[in-house]
Amino acid sequence: MYRILALIVTLAAPTLAVAQDDAEREFDMEMSVRMRSMQIPDSIMDIWFYNESDPGWADGNNPRPDVTAFMPGFEFVVKGDGPNGIFYFDYAVATMSHGYWDDVEEPPNHNDGDYLEPADNLGMWALGADYAHELPFVRVENTDGKFGLSFLIGAGLGVAGIVGNNPKCDGAICRWGPEGSLGAHNRYVRGDPPDEVKRIPSILPMVDINAGLRFNFGNRVVMRVEGGLHDIIYFGGTLGIMF
């Protein structure tokens, strides 16, 4: 009986090894770091808020703040011949300054805006997963394993959380409003205490829409350059090792 089992294992071993090799070749894995620059463009913000170029702007020569951040993160990628599963964790460090926000209205009233001061440590963490489909331009196997180039497009979902605390109001963003004929920006300069915390959700859905180029250098080093939507419009890149 033992001899029969040994014979079966001996005969099946090459087949099992080939099957295992084939299974290993069905997908690759990748560990990457990424960095993204994020911003809501002025052309979009101008839909809802006046800026310093509008007649009657009430905050002197001070410009409306830019909504910007940079976002480092990590990725784990499962890569097939076309489909890519991208699992990520990243953290946005807000670089938005304090400033005056005057909402667009008809007729205009440039003295009824709010002055907002974000916390110095205002940030946002995000955790999620994307699907990206890869369309090869240059396959690695066609360059003797030296170089590959492909286009990726995809989308995904995640969850994000707002963190940070401004001690002036014990919240992420402090708000000053107008008081009588005195505008919020003047109250801020005068040193008045903030009226309240600007309420923003502490947990948000993260919506991803991504498109970019993927560069393979040999069979190990991978780089992507991409842009899209990560709740906020972004442009960035990744660098990783494939195994």
C-alpha cells in the first residue's frame, strides 16, 4: 500500500509543480509608497465663494485661502493580466491657511462672510480599495524583461476620518462670523474669541477615480504617475517593488 502511494506521489510531483508554477504566474504582488498633491481648483471654489479679485472684496489684500494638502501613503497591489486590486492607507496633511470665506449671493454682501482658522495639525486618514484595469503599451516580455509601459484606469471606495484640534475652539476648524457692521475678518484681527467650531463630519466616504501610466523597470521596480479624484482632485505618483 505504501509503495503504491509513493508511486502515485512520484508520478504526480512534476504535474503538481507545474500547476503550482502556473498558479504563481497568474498574479503578482506589489508593495508601494505613494505621494499625492491635492487641491480644489479655484475655478470650482469660485462657484460658491468670492475671491480677492471680485469688486468689493472685504478682506483687503488678503487672498481667499487655497484648499490644499499633500498625502503620503502605502499600497498593497494584487496584479493580474489586466485587473489590478489596489489596497491603500494614506494620510492627508492639510496646508490650507486661515482666511476669509465669503459665499456667492445675489445681491452681493461682502461683509457677511466667515473667517476660518484650521488647526495646525488638521489632517485626514483614508483606508480603502480600488480596482484598476491595465492596458499595456509595451510589455516587459517584449523588451527582454527590461521595461514595460501601460495605462491604468479605475475607481474604488474607502472611508476617511478628519483629525486635528485648534485649542481656540477645541475643534478642527474655528469660525468667526460678522457682528453688526463689523466683519468676521475684522473680528479675527481684533482678537475676538471664535464663535464656534466649524462643523464638518468626522467620518466621510472616500470616492476614488484614477487614471495614469505604469512603468516597469525590469521585473521588480514599478512606478506609477497618475491623477484623478480622491474626494479631492489630486496628482501624484507611486514607487514600489513587485514580487
